[in-house]
Amino acid sequence: VFKVTAVPVVKGEQFDGTVLVINDITRLRNLERTRRDFVSSVSHELRTPLASIKGYTETLLEGAVNDPEHATAFLRIIQQESEQLTALINDVLDLSRIESGKIIYNFEPVDVKPALEKTMALFEPAASRKGVRIELNVPDGLPPVLADRNYFDIVMRNLIDNAVKYVDANRGRVRVSACKADQNVAIEVSDNGIGIPQADLKRIFERFYRVDKARSRELAGTGLGLSIVKHILLAHKGNVEVRSKTNSGSTFTVTFPIAGKEAASST
Ligand code: ADP
């Protein structure tokens, strides 16, 4: 897409012709379109839980409030939908901050093992309630990675949260492991869950993309988690990859660069 502007050239008092200025505004147009799509997706995603909250509130006010059994069920739905709205707003804010490139990352050497132990401990209660086994397998002596500790945690929380979410209750297993790979440390989050169909694999890092809308909604997802993960890894000069097979499980591998001497001595 080109924008053409005609600029008259004046020499002294005299008109001396016209200069055509041609600008390639393709990138700008694309950027505008992405932004418009984002706003419309967010509005749509906000509207769904809001419509449900409104519907159940009206039903309660019209009399269901006097029927304790239904009233409790409806209130529980209203509560879940409110939590979904909160999660969505938080993820949208996180993603737009991360994407804007305005975040100042506090890169420092991060010891992978204790960081992962802390994150795994957060998931222990939810996993055990669901009957899901979670295991951590990190060798001692792994070199530290260069990362912003908070964003390293966000990446790992997102991946482990998905793994626990997309495995079956009582037979699910989630394994987190790490090893050195060239100048990086590779961390693997692997599960034996529902898996991701081949055709969807390329798209799961897109904003709001979910393999199975109905199922993902039931599981209270925002569809933004992997998008956030991808952008954080870009900023860290790391990488994220996925291997998966429907009904047999998924493995997400993220790499973070090993903290070099300079980084280690500057902190
Ligand atoms: P969500 O909030 O829906 O989990 P994400 O961006 O984290 O959003 O993931 C996008 C989609 O990728 C999910 O809706 C799900 O369909 C799929 N997905 C992500 N992780 C896994 C996994 N470990 N097993 C199966 N499907 C997954």
C-alpha cells in the first residue's frame, strides 16, 4: 500500500514544479489492522462472560433467588464468570505491556532448579485435587540462565498450568525437566493429556487461539497464555517449541540463554 503526496516546489517567488512523495505504508496499515482485530477480539471475549452474568442475575431477580438449590448454582456460575473476566483483563494487560516493548527487564542470572521448585509447589495442591502427578527432574550443577526472574516464572506458570489443565483427572502426569543445550538451558514441560491436533499446532501461539473453544472455555482459559510466553521468550532471546499428538500428550520446550560472565559480574 502506497501513499502518494504531491508537494509543490517554489523557487524564489516562482512555482517550479511538483515533487511526488511516495511512502510505503503497508506496515502501518497492517499494524492498524492487528490493533483493530485485537480490540474486537477482546470486546467479544469480555462480552461472553458478561452476558452470562447478566442472564443469571436477571433470572435470580425474577424469582430464582427464592429457590435455594438453583440460586446457589447460579451464583456459582456468576462467580466463575467473574473470575474468567478478571483473568482475561489481567492477561490482556500483561500481553499489551509485554508487546509494547516498554517493559524494562531486569536480567540477572537465575538458578533454574530452585525457581522451578518454587513454581511446582504452587501447583501441588491443584494437581493433587485433580489426581494429577507432577514431577520435577533437574540435574544439579545446571548453569544459571540470563532472565528476568518474574517473567521466567510467568513462562513456567503458564506452561505448567496448561499441562495440568489439559490432562485427564486421576491419570494425568506432568513432568518438568531441564538440561544444558549449547549456549542455552532447555526446559521441558511434558504431559500425557489430550494433545493438540497437527493442524492447530502452528496457531496456538496466536492471541485468543484455542483448539476447542467449548472445552477450553469449560476449563477457564483466556487463549492468551501462550502468546504471552512467546513474547517473553522473544525478549529473552530464547525460544519455545511444541511437539504433540492427539490423545497422547504434549511437550513444550523453552530455551533461555545461559548467563555469561559479564551478566554474572554485573549483579
Ligand atoms: P488457554 O488459556 O486457552 O489455555 P493458551 O494460550 O495458554 O490459552 O493455549 C492456547 C490453546 O493451546 C489452548 O486453548 C489449548 O487448546 C492448547 N494447549 C495449550 N497447552 C496445551 C497442553 N499442554 N495440552 C493440550 N492443549 C494445549
